[in-house]
Amino acid sequence: MSITTLRPNTGCLRLLRPSGRFLRQDARATRFYSVCSSRSKSESTTFLPLVLSANNLLLSRGPYNSPNAIHKVRTRTIDPMLVKEEIAVPFFITEPSARKRPIGFLRPGVLEALREYQTDGQSSPWCFHYSANRNVEGPWAVSFAKWVNDGGSALRSLHVKNLVLGWKNAHMFDVILNGWTDEDYPVYYPNEEEAGPFERSPVAFSIERAALPLFSFANYGCLLTAFFTSPQTGETMLWIPQRSISKKTWPGAFDVTVGGGIGFGDTAISTIVRECAEEASLDPNFVRSNIRSVGILSFLNRSPSGWILPGLYHLFDLPLRNDGTPIPIVNPNDGEVERFQLISVSELRVQLLDGMFKPSSALALLEFLIRHGHLTDATDARYAEVCLRLRSEFILPVPWH
């Protein structure tokens, strides 16, 4: 079966082979994660290696309020082995106590940079918590200083902005901060108790989107899959984009139909409706009338260079008409998408196993296959474990209101 793709600035359709052949025309795009699936004739195929490869982050479970605890972060491989272990120091909003939870974790290099940070004539905005009984040098936890917390979310946001902007201007952590977006993203209080009686918002402060991995803060976003049932074949068909090869993250990878991060002051539904228009030229009225909220995906990922990348994504389905319309069309002014392809579920399975998708989107599409009965105990030899591994425990704050 051929794949139909829509190219920008043309009204024509292009037929491609179902292997995603156009990806291999780009030198920068082949596989995007390592998947060693069992695909021999004698064994059943399983998506478990894909899930392990994407949800590869393991954090210490706590207790996080113990001055003597040593917290470590590890990367899980598909073997599964634990590799690249390092100490990660919990980051709190206020002084740690028995009932408080961390909002992030600091890698050794970031912790050292934070300790060396100087402000012009002011006391440090950060409080470093030490223990004489600790076997490891350095603080066991970090929080905002009391005088910063007394100023509330606005003062926290200001000092975080000054910090990361100073690092950017000094060319520190370039691998992270070169992706600067000028978009503010929220960091939530863990609960109402920590927010306090006078805070009207659940957002503790905001931070430049690109800087989230420096503190292991969670990224909140939306992932939408547009699909329909072919009246000719009865197959489920999906519109799948290829990310622009000029994107700074996952250039050339396959993706869900539409996705986007939830910025400061935004909501999941407003974000995804806007992104549908911007990325895929889909009519907002059609999207609002047909979109279905179908759950939450927790994504616990650690990059090859060790950065902690936790994500929490709202999942949406968008059923289309039986003729596949409205058809997603690349917005040449947006720059997010290279092209769209129309593929069947069977072709999707092959591309997922071939490692062609951005990891978080790969997990979202596995959720789609499970939700619509295309991935079952009869089709996956490790089905139960696949389902369990998709439900990773998320210890960082989640959005609330």
C-alpha cells in the first residue's frame, strides 16, 4: 500500500513507499531511538523495547526530606540494565519538611553553577540545605530563599529568569539554552498546602521553556491523533507528520498529528485547538466540535547526555469524516512540519518498531493502538508489561486548579 503525503505550497499528492522512505532522503534522519524488538518468525512482536527505550528515566523514590538520603538518577536500557548513574539533589520551593515534595532535581554541574551564582548586592535567592552527617559533599537539598518566597510567584519568576538568562549570556549549558524560545512555562506547587492560603494560582513560578531540563522540571503538553476508518478497506487510517528537518529537537522524526506545549496561563484545550490551526491548518470550529480528551501520558525520559526530561501530556483523539477530511495541510509560515503522510495502522506498527517517531509521540500512539483495540494480548507477547510500563509513576507536581 502506498502512503499519501501532502507537500507544502502545492495542491498535489505524492505517493511514497510505506517504509517512510522520504525520511532516509535526509542525512539527519534515520532512527530516533533504539528498538530491539523480537521480530523473528518464531517469536511474537512486542513493543516493550520501545516503551523501555522511551520511558528510560529512573529517579530515587525518596524519602526526599531526609538530610542523610542520597538521591540518584539512572538510565534504564532495553536489556534492561541501569547505566549512567549520578547524584541528583532535590529542588524544593520552600524549606524541605516531612510533608513537602520536590519540584525538580539538580544534576552536579547545575548545582555547582547555582552555588557560584552571584547577584548584584543582594542576598542569594537560593537556600542550600546541608547536613553534617551526610557522606557526600555539598547540599542535600536546594530551595528558594525565604525572602524570595515571601515575594510570591512573581519574585520567584524574576530570579529564575535572571538566573537562566545570565547562564545563556555566559554561554553556559549551551546544549540546552541554545534552544531558547522566549516562551514562559509554568512550574506548579505540589499541592494546595504548599501554595498557602494567600496564593490564588496553583503556579509557583514560570520559567523559559528551554531551561526546564536544567532543573528537571516537568514539561506539560498536548498530543493529538487525527484518524478515520476507510470505507473501502475498513482500516483505521491516521495522518502522521514528519517534523521539520530544521527543528532543534528531533528534526525529521515522525510525530502525532498535532502537538504542543502548554505555556504559562494556557489550558490544554486552548493549546491543542491553536496548534491544530497553526501546524495543520485545521479549522478550529471543526476541532472544538469533534475533539475527544482521552487521558494523560506520563513520559519519564533521560537524554543520552543525561538530562532529565519528565513530561506529562494530555492525549486527544480527533475523528475525521470517512473520506479523511478535513485533511491536515502544512502551514509554510509555521515551520514545524515537513509534510503529512496518511498511513494505516499496520504501517504505523512497522514505523514504530523501526524507531521512526519522536519517543513521546511513539508512546502516545501506542496508547492510541491500545485504546482502539489494535494492540492487545493477542498481538503483543508482552502486552501486560507494555501497559504497565506506559503508566510510569510521576513524582513531580502535576497541573491542578
